[in-house]
Amino acid sequence: MKPGIPKGTRDFGPEQVLKRNYIFDTIKQVFIKYGYQPIETPTIELLSTLTGKYGEEGDRLLFRVLKRGDKLAKSLENQPSANDLAEEGLRYDLTVPFARYVVMNQQYLTFPFKRYQIQPVWRADRPQRGRYREFYQCDVDVIGSGLPLYGAEMAQIYDDLFTKLGIDVIIKINNRKILAGIAEVAGISEQFVDMTIAIDKLDKIGIEGVRQEMQARGIPANAIDKVAQLLQIATPADLKPLLASSATGAAGIEEVAQVFDFLETSTTQEVQFDVTLARGLNYYTGCIFEVQAKNVQMGSIGGGGRYDDLTGIFGLKGVSGVGVSFGAERIYDVMEELQLFPSDTASSLQILFIAFDATTHRFAFQCLQSVRAAGIHAELYPDPGNLKKQMKYANSRHVPYVALIGEAEMTNGQLTLKDMVTGEQASLLLTDIILKIQRRT
């Protein structure tokens, strides 16, 4: 049988894993810097937890887990629907499981509760560049406060992280209340969800496609014209008089203004208001965020927003939260395309020992123990003698230093250290080699 893996999933070799870990470690450092704590939730959640939280498209993309044993056999007896065959599903995102976690553990938490979570999620999507069925999300959320301070903090986290990774981005901000105000002014408040679903596809299908989508959803032509007109407004100040008749829209404009006030002197990346930003998930109620990389064709590499009562679905009413997510897979692809990974990221090995014969090989093994004891990642090539073969291995491992040990090195205790980047060689005592690598690290 020819081996294979499911569409939309990927294997990762050592070099790729090391680069991904560089992204994860950098993200984690930023999360911790801002006072967030780690949690983890199960891969499988009850379908009752997942369904109805993400909108119609989200429900369609859920991976459902079949019942097992007698439960499955009993369900199959009576022409079952898909929902009859499954009680559980793979998590679609990390936010809804987080809300469930908060409700189940509220007596142990101190609010506002700030958490981060780095785990894989699954979506039965059509695989394409930058879109996978299995991928990691890196989420940061604070729950228990609706203050605009935390909305600004989310933008700061995006700014901080992408600056550290060397990615130039645009951080876009809008507010679902502004979109609700647009629906209200257009006279289609009851079709708000239909409107936002259409607007969320703007970057893929263009404004004419959005018009057609709204028309297909039964939105009247005059309302479509009004919505299209308002989607062309560039700033909250220009939008404010046009939404004056909507208290909800005015509240959204004020919330966006407060976030920008906090961010006035605290970000280096570009932050801009975008009235067309919709975010398709139904649970967002306030400020929403999306991040796009400059200089590369890629979808959003981050997104999130405020939710006023997501925990209310699980029985804890009136608890506001806000959070954002980083798309690790797309960030990886962007960094690969723009060659942003540090040169030493591809190797976990810091030095390779190469011996010329069996006697020096045993001496090299003793040196290896001293280097490892100093906390340095080191390896000894197993077969001494063939220098060309050993150097080829060193190159394939992207090792920065090679220590060459022949009879002279073993006799005088000064090893030949070769810098694999510059090609320079020097004779050094083992203690000096250890210090040199430690300083480099």
C-alpha cells in the first residue's frame, strides 16, 4: 500500500519543527510578558459545546466524531442523520472551549482572567495555500472585563510579536456595533448576520460579489446600496454623522476611538480602521481585529475580537472577554517566503566532533561529555576516518561549529575548531571552545 496523509495535513521534518518552535517560543514569550497564563483543553469537545457558536459555515466545517460500539449500532438502525451519528467533534477553535473552561472552573479563577493557549484545531475546509484542515492556533484572551484597555492591549500584542518576528503587518480594527449600526440605518437589523457573512467575503469576491451575496440572502436592493455606500467610508469620524440615528453604531464608533486613544504612541506597526472588516464568527460583539502581512500574498495571519456573553451560552451570564489568535501555519509560510528565520534556527546542534581514527574517536567521546555537561548541544560522528563524509554530515545538519580531532589535537589538547559559516579555523582548548559557544548563544 502506498503511504499517504489526509488532504489539508502536513508532515514536518526536523528543520521545519525547529522553525515552528521558534515561532511558538517567540509567541509564548510575548504572551507571558503581558501577564497571560497557559491552559490546555481537550482535542475532542461535545458537539453541544461547538455547534451554533461559529455561524452556518463554522457548523458545516466541524469534524464530527462517530459514536462508538453499541451506541453507533443503535443509531444506524433508524435511517439516522449526521447529527444522530455523532456526539463529539474536534475543536474548531480555542475560544469556545476557553469559554466552556471558564464556566466549569470559575470558582478557581481570579478575574479578569488572562490566558494563552497554543494547540491544534481542525476544520473540514477545502485545502489551499495558507488554509489547512489541521493547524495550530495561538490564542490570547482576557475574560471578566469589557474595558477598552484590553482591546488596545490585543493590538499591542500583535504589534510586539510581529515586530519581534520581523514581519511588517497592517493591524485592522473595526467594531461589530458599527456593522450593526450600518444594518440598522439600512433598515435590515433582522438580517444583520446575513449582511456580515456577505461582507466577510469582500476580500475574496469584491464589492460586486458582496452585493450579489446579499441579494441572494434576500436583502432588498435599496438596503444593499446603502450598505455599499457606508462600506466606502474611511474613518470613524466620517462615519459618525452617517450613523447618528443608531445608538448601537455610535457606541461602536466610541469604542474604536477609545482603543485608538490608548494606541496613539504605543505601536510601531501600522494600525488602521477598516469598516469592511466583519469577522464571520457570530459571537463577536465589539471591537474586532485582523492582521495582514505586507509584501506577501497571504490571507489574514491573525484575528479576533470582543465577545460580551460567550460564557452565557454555558450558564455564566454577563462576562465580557476579548482575545486574538495568531495563525502559526500562515506565519510560518510568510517567514519562509520572506526568509525571515534566523540563520541558526534550522539547527538544534551547536557543535559536531569529527575524529580521524579509532584512537582519537575515543578521545573525542570524552570531550563530548564535557561539552554536553556545559549545556551545549553536541554530537560525535559515529564513524571516524572519512573526513569528506563527516563534513557532508555537518553541512546537512547546519551545525555552526565543527571540532576536528587528530593525533596532534589529542596530544596537545588544542582542538581545531572550524566556523562553518565563515570557514575560519583556530586551535583552542576545550574550555575555550565551551566559552566561545556559550557566548555565541
